[in-house]
Amino acid sequence: MCHNVLMNKIVLWFLTLSWASLTFYLTTIPNFHPSNDTFVSWLLSNGGHFFFFGVIAILIPVKKYYAISLTSLYGLAIEFIQRGIPGRSFGLSDWALDTLGAITFLFLLKKLQSKP
């Protein structure tokens, strides 16, 4: 494997693990409510799931279907962990948003890369 390719993979894995760590931290803060406004809180929570897990899927330096699977499994693992955190709960809808974010971001990336 070429040195540059190896370095690129190492950098991408570092970015992936850093972003995944930030995501884990934010999704495991006890009793976290980003806003007193119910709609804003809902929007930030759902948008956060979609965005943060979409970015994880883009960063993972593996084939795209593996990236979707890994991102989805990571989201599911976090949902199980949240069951034991005060003010957090397991939510299938959150997991669905994680997975949908991964699929959408990878689809958009492919579209952007295929433009001449």
C-alpha cells in the first residue's frame, strides 16, 4: 500500500474516532435538554442524530455499505447505553434517524462526487 494512501486512511480513522467520541459524549450527557422550547429541543435532538451519524458514515474509510452498517450499529449501541443514563432513554426513532442520516449523507456524497 502506498505511503500516502496509508496516511490518508490513518487520518480518516482518527477523524472518525474523534467525531464518534464527540457524538458519544453529546448523546450520553445526563438530563440534556438543549432548549426550553419543546419544538427547538425536538429539532436539535432529531437533527443532531441525523447530522452527527451522517458525518460518521462519510468519515469511515470503508466501503459504503459497511459504513452504513457500522454507523447503524454504533447508533444502536448508544441507544442501549442511554437506557442507563438519567434523562435519556432507548429510542428506535433515534436509531432510525442515525441510520437515515448515514444513508442520506453517503448518497449525497456520491451525487456530489459524480458531478463532472
